[in-house]
Amino acid sequence: MIEKTIKITNKHGIHLRPSMVIIDEASRYKSDITITRNGISANAKSILELTMLAITKNSKIKITAEGEDEQKAMKAMVKLFVGNFENMFNVEREG
């Protein structure tokens, strides 16, 4: 099991769209991935649990990964949070 604590700097916090990105990324791994805020934990693969954490800007969260691919899973999760989900809206548009 590995853990990392991160401060949320995204100005909108973690609302529905970033939660969907988290779920999409977390679902790529076999490991159990948990996000904890203020002592309340949520499965990173559950939209209901993630949104109930009400993660706002400047919140501190703990990410925990446990399983056979925990190192890769943690690296991916940290990249999302540290990158402030900047690539989550990169979609092709007809123009």
C-alpha cells in the first residue's frame, strides 16, 4: 500500500467533471484506489462516493493505492491532481 497527500489547487475543486476523469483513470487499474478528505474515504471508482467528499480548492486529500499495479495507479492519480485536470477538456471539435 502506498499513500500520498496532495493539496487541491484547482480553482473549482473537484466537482462532477473532474470526478469523472478520476473514475475513468482509476478504472484502468486493478488496484484499490481510495481518496480521503477530513477522515472520510471514497472509492476513486465511484462517482457517488467521490462527489460526497465535496473537495474544494485548498482541501488536502490523501490518495491510497493498494494492489498489484499500485505504483502505476498512484503515478497516474498524482499526475491528474497535480496537473489540475488541465487536459480533461481536450476533445476534438468539429469546426
